Amino acid sequence: MNTFKEFGCSSTNIVNVSKQMQNVLRNGTGGLTDFYLAMLPTALQIFRDEGVDSKLGGKVIVITGASSGIGLETARALSATGATVFLTAHNLKTAETALVRILEAGRVSLVKMDNNSFASIRAAAATILKKLNNQVNILINNAGVTGIPDLKLTEDGQKVHFATNYLSEILLFQLLKPALLASATPDFHSRVINVSSSTHRAGTYANSKVASIYLANEIDSRYGYKGLHATSVRPGCIGTNISRKLGPEFFQHISANEYIVKILKSPEQGAAITVLAAIGKEREHKGGNYLEDCEEAPCGKDDNESFRVGCVSQTYDPKNEERLWKDSLKIVGISDDK
């Protein structure tokens, strides 16, 4: 399969193809869809294109929700960089089975963490910091859920969607923040990547994904000058088990929608944007952006459409980003440092 890099990922011709495809997706027509999807790189191809094979020895990467879907593919690609990798999982037995080929004693390890529990997140963070001597260079907040009843609450009294998709991210970041800041060097800035979704355009899951984007924007605004950058990414429409709780009606709707079927990516392709944000040379010293496919998302229409591309008016909102940050710290019991 050809990759964007082989065609010239940053070159004018591929950017033009990308822009044409974005127009196709906005208009809901077929056109370049098959060609575009065939060109999309996988996570492993991004890794190879960036030329970091075993070159991140001595660096530390933490990935949440790495036992399935795009999290697994992200872990597979980044484990090949030579970095020390910690992968969080709620069910360690399931994770061990899924990740058996990449787990490596002393370098690629699992740590138990339940994103629905503040206590579990605190325990996992303490374990990570102890075992990694307070070093973390890259944090990838990948874990997420959808299809949970709105009234289902966590042990901390929070809605499961909001707790898993957002509160767990800000709490884990805050606990690892001193290590992320201390690990940053002029040559290798620390990075935080939040896996969001195009559904932030339009319900409960959508709101939690807006919050995830706001978190990345606020982190970069506060700490970018200290060598700690944050980026939010849109993997795209992907068939993974994150949708398993949505019921048969949802899948019938998806399979009957010709537009959605045409833009479905594989998990390997969906994880590519996460890997690019984590190790891409073009993302060094950059942050505060919402990425999709091979670039920063261009402005789209405020059409409330979950499966369209492009950022919308609520993607960037400094006032509400700061307000959410402060309110969230009170919920998770962390003091603001400003």
C-alpha cells in the first residue's frame, strides 16, 4: 500500500488531494473516497516514515486503553520505537492476551487502571512514576467509551461517559504533569495526545469529546512555553468494539448509510494520526491543534453532523477551555497551579 509519505505527505499535491477529499466528505458524495482511503497510512507506516525505528531508547510513553482497537495499534507501532512503554488496561488478562506479541519485560508493560475510578487512576499514576523514576515523555489519552446510559454513574458520582472520556484524562495528566515537564528538553519536548472524535461537532459522548479537545488546547496554552505540548486528534470512522454497547439498531443504521460505509477506516489507519502526533517531526514544538488525517483540521461548517470533517466553532474556545479546566480540577480534587 502506498503511504502519504511516499506520495509526499507535506507536498502540495497530497495536500490538494486531502482538501479535495475534505470537500467530498463535507458534501456527502462519493468521488475520491476509495482513492483517498487506499492512500491513508497505517500507524506502522507512519512509524517507518518518521524514521524512528529503535531511536527513542531512553524515552517513556504512556498509553491508556491499549488493549483493543486503535489503542492496540498505537501501542504496536510505538513499542517499535525502542521507548519504554506503559499501557493501561482495566482488565489485565484481556490486555495480556491482546498484547502478548509486544509485551516485553522491563520495557513494554501493563498497569491496571480503571478510567471510571479516581482512586484507580491515582494508584496507576503512582505505579507508573515509581517504576519509571518520575520520567514521562509522551502521554496518549486513548481510552474511551460510548453507548453507556446517561444516568449510569461512576463510584465518584460522575457520568460514565464524562468520567472515562474526559475526567480520567485531566486527572492522569495532572498526576503525570511534573514528570512530563521535568522530562522535556530543548531537543525533545514532551507531548500529550488526546484522542477525540468528529462527534464533538454534535449528546453525552459528543460533549465529553469536546472537553477532551479543550483539555489539549488548555494544556498547550499553559505549558507549551515550558516544552510540554498537547494535541487532540480525530482517528476517523472506525469499526472497533468501542461501539459494542450501542445495540443492533446503531449498526443497522451505519450499514445502511452509504456515505458512512465509504469512509470507514481500519483500526491500523485510525491509529496513524495518534502516532503522527506522538512522534512526527513536524509536530515537534507544536501543539494546541485538532488534527485529522495528515494535517491540522481546516474550518468546517457548524452543521451539527457527527461524521463530517473539519473543526467547527466550538473546537477552539479559550474562555470555555479555561473555565472547564478550573471546574474539572475541583471535581478531581487537584489544585490549580495558576
